Amino acid sequence: MKKVLLAVGLGFLVLVAILLVRTAQFTSKQVYVEPVPAVALDAEAAAARLASALRLPTLSHLDPAQRNEAAFVTLNGYLIHTFPLVHATLSREAVGECGVLYTWLGSDSGLKPILLMGHMDVVPVEPGTEGDWKHPPFAGEIADGYIWGRGAIDNKSTVLALLETVEVMLGEKYQPRRTVYLAFGQDEEVGGHLGAAAIVDLLASRGVGLEYVLDEGAVVLEDAPPLNAPVALVGIAEKGYLSLALSVELEGGHSSMPPRQTAVGILSSAVAKLQDNPFPGGLRGPTRQYLSYVGPELSSFPRMIFANTWLFGPLIERQLAASPSSDALLRTTTAPTMFEGSIKDNVLPIRARAVVNFRIFPGETVESVTERVQSLIDDSRVHIEPFGSFIENPSHVSSTEAPAFGILQRTIRQVFSDVVVAPFLTVVTSDSRHYRRLSENVYRFQPVRLLQEDLPRIHGTNERISIEGYADSIHFFRQLILNSNL
């Protein structure tokens, strides 16, 4: 018994030693830089220019017939009029129907260009919710220290902030060493095939390779877990996208004489199998990298937990899986979104259909997701086929070791001095996925501070950006261009 106790005690001491050593080696990945002074800027005037752009309903619709092309033409005219130095100095090319590519030529043609992105289109307002807005969604009002309106965050603020930045730098007589592209698509919200894809085709035809690409994506989240403190989330990858239609066809009839299983019943069972068997999760890929950046900033005991995921990984995973927003960082998600059956309550449906949306984790594919769905349902009565034209595999994962990531990290810390910078998995899709052809280094970050409670405003009600936060965006882009040209 003494030998057993001695062995247990020795094993415990070894375990403690391993935990302590690994915790000691779990050091900060943050860069330490001095904050830079903010750019001299009339923030109120810049806010007013953004507000004017928000008044133009540049809506994207899946149905092209509903698209208000005149609003895009008006917006482009407004930008030409509002930023005279940009349009006197940079070349401007119309791409696709209403997309735009600006080229700010650098003095050193041996340096790879950079490309900064935004999109001019916005999503419609949910019918019937217009009255829930504190300020009308297309009024472009400035109140309570905020600029209100659809597109204030997603994503006209980026388009306007980039043009404001270049206008300021041209006024300072600044000349970049490397060429800077500004790329603004007009259909990001419906796939980006007319805007971003056409811009990529144009640049590829000219043999352009890019040092890095920066698009929208994650933000500075003021209360990011597990720190519950400001974290600048830099998207190094984004999930793929697939919707599958499940359909069942049976003989119809009167509901008073139903078969054992109706088409709706069979379909419900299939959908239940998918929801009851979520895709395997895990602390892997960009999510593991995220934890490796925020973990060292925690206090001692939590830091030890994150330093030893080999032991505490299941505990961390259970905590993340408890919330839908963090569970999405662990796995391919399964979301039944549409269900249709009979036309009347007493008629057996001849055909029932459900649509299930999957956001695909890096490392998995459209094919592997489809195969798993077929295997789980395992019912020949259920027909499975892709739904819609938008189908994408996950993006590649951009490196955190690349110099471009270092430039981003340094710039963020110079402008947002109180934040932790961390790589992140973007769970939504963006135009950035088209740019893999032009660069290995594609990142997703929007320089705006938001709280968790602000996130539903994106594509939701009462979208807004603070005047101060908008000025921070301009400050960030200026510093990013400077740092990219050292």
C-alpha cells in the first residue's frame, strides 16, 4: 500500500510540475508598441459624409430585378464629388456593373501591392421592423454620438473610411512606396460574383500579386471571452457555406386516413437526426490559435488551464459549446432554416421539403459534409440535393507568422492600445474568399469597437457606429498604410 501511495504521490508531483512548466512557457504573443497620435481630423464632418452615404438604399437582392441600380450610380457620383483629391490622384476603374477599383501607384514597383476592401451594398430591412428603428434605417441621422443607418457597420463605414484616409494622406503630400488598391464591390451580400470576383479577374489578368488583402470580418470586441476584455479579432480564415434541400414525396390524400408516416413525419425525423448528431468539434485550427493568443493574458489559474489543453481541452470545449456563438468556433454548424409541406391543414402533402444550412469548418469540405448528411439520414425516401447557387468550401488559413499579420498586429496595438490582438475564425462569408488567387495573406478585420450586445445590430435593427469609433477607423487605416510602407 505504501508503494501505491508513493507512486500516486510521485505521479501527482510530476503532473503538477508539467502543468507549472507549461504554464511558465505559455507567454504573451502581444507586440509592445507605443500608441501613435490620432490623425488630425474633423470627426463631425467625416460623420456627416458617412451619414449622407447611408441615405442611399444600395440594397442587394437575390432577385436582380429588385436591385436599385440608380442608388449605386448615385453613391459612386457622391464619392467622386466628396473626395476630390482621391479622384484627382488615384486611377478609378468601374468593374462589373457598379464595382470600383482605385489604384494609388507606389514609388517602388519592386514591392508587392496591398489591397484594402469594402462593399457598397447593404442588406434590406426586415419588412415590418422599420418602426422598431430608433432612427429610420435610410435617414442617415446623427444622434447621441452615433451615425445611424443600414450600412453604418456593414459596410459603408469601411468604404468611406478608406476614402477619408487617402484624402487626408494626399492632403499631407504622402506618397506610398508600394501600390495601394482600394476595392469596393457592389454585391457582397449576395456572393460578390459581379463585384469582388470581377475585380480579382481584372487584377489576375494583369499578373498582379498582393502582399496582403484586408477585408471586413471580425472587430474589436470589448467583452470577448474568456478575457471579458477588449480583443481585436483578426480573421485568418472563414467558414464555408452549404445549404442542402431534403425532400420527401409520397402519395397525398385526406388527413383523416394518414399512413404511419406522412412526408412531413419522415422529413422531421431526418432533420432531427441531423440536429441530434452535431458535427464533431474540437480545439483546432484558427480556434486553437485564438486561445493561444488570449490564454497568456488571463490570470494565473485560468492561464494554467489554457496552457494545458492536452489535459483541460474537454473542459474548455464544453464551456465554448455552451454558447451558440462560441460553439460555432468548434465545428461545422447545422441549422434547419426552412420547412414546407401541405397547402392545407387537412391535406396530406405530396411533397415536403426542408432546407438545412451548414457553415463548414476549415479542414472539411462541401463533399464531406454532404456525405455525412447522407450517412446520418440513411433513408432512401429522403432526397438530398444542394439548395441555391451559393456553395463555398472554407477558405485557406492565412499565417500568423507572415510579415503582413505582424503589420496588422502592430497597427492595431498602436491605435487601440488597450486591446489584445488574436487570430480568429470568421463564421460568416465575405468577399475576401475571392482573393485567394492573388495572395496567401488574406485577413478580415474591421477597426471598430463593439460589445456582444451590438452584434445583432449587424443585419439587424438599429445599426449604428459611434462618431468616435468611425474616427478610429480612419486613424487605423492611415497607420496601416504607413506601416505597410516602411
